[in-house]
Amino acid sequence: MRNLLVSPAAYCSLIAGLLLPMVSQAVRLPPGPCEQIIVACQNLGFIKGDAREGYGLYVDCVDPIMRGTRQPARADRPLPAVSADVVAACRQLRPNFGEGHRAPPH
């Protein structure tokens, strides 16, 4: 039988290829302010796409928080407590976040 020689570079490449996904998952940045709002809404059961049922993620939770308004009458869950500092930081990063698809005021 013939002995196969594998170079050290090949071993290093294999090890790096196996470890890289594990390291990238372990080093996660904390969520930004807009993501914190989304997570707070999701933790109370608001779901993207379920606005007709009264617990839509954006229509019934994110948009009212970002606008500083009341929820639609059909909303059946309370808004989460979100710091005004988080809302301001989100507005600074993404000025149109939480504006939904409403028509601009005339």
C-alpha cells in the first residue's frame, strides 16, 4: 500500500473550516435598539403577519411604540415596556423604522 501524505496546510484548512462556524456563532453582537423593540414585541406573542388576528408584530406593536401612539382597537395584547432611550436610538439609526405603510399626513 502506498502512504498518503497530507500537508500541514491541509490539516490547518480542515480545522479552520470546522471551527469557523462555531466561533462565528459564539461571537454575537448584542441586538441594536430596533432589534430590541422587535424582540420585546415577539416575547409578548406578537407575530409578523398576524395583524388581522390582533397581534401583528409591526401593525399592533412596533409601529405604535415607534410613533408613540395607541395600538389599533383590534390589538388584543398589551405593548411591552420599551425605554424611550431605546426608541430614540432606533429612530436615530433608522428614521423610517416603525412607520408602516401609512399614507403621509397632508
